[in-house]
Amino acid sequence: MNKDLQEDFNRIGLDNFTFGIIDLLEPKEDTKMDYTDDLKMLEEIWIEKLQPFDENGYNKRKIIR
């Protein structure tokens, strides 16, 4: 859930957004494989590459303490 994204979507509508696939995770032969860690890693890689913060997107920067 992302409150800011949802508000903009509701306000300006679907036609003002573009959605696309930026990467694919190839399935393993093991049908019971848990892909949670692989998906988190891909998300981190793409967030680092795209820097979708502030005016470039809806992600929030992580606060390092």
C-alpha cells in the first residue's frame, strides 16, 4: 500500500500512469521453491538503479540509524 500513489491514481486516473515489467524471475525446477528472498533482492537492485524517490517515484528512502 502506498497512500501517495493511491491518492494520485484516484485524482488523475489510470491513463496518466504507465506500468511495465522491468525484470523477470526465472522459476526453478523445485515447484515448492520460496522466492521471497529472490524477489526482495530484485526489488533492492531496481530501487538502487532507478532511484524512484521524491519527484522520480513513490518510494520512500530508508532511514538509517
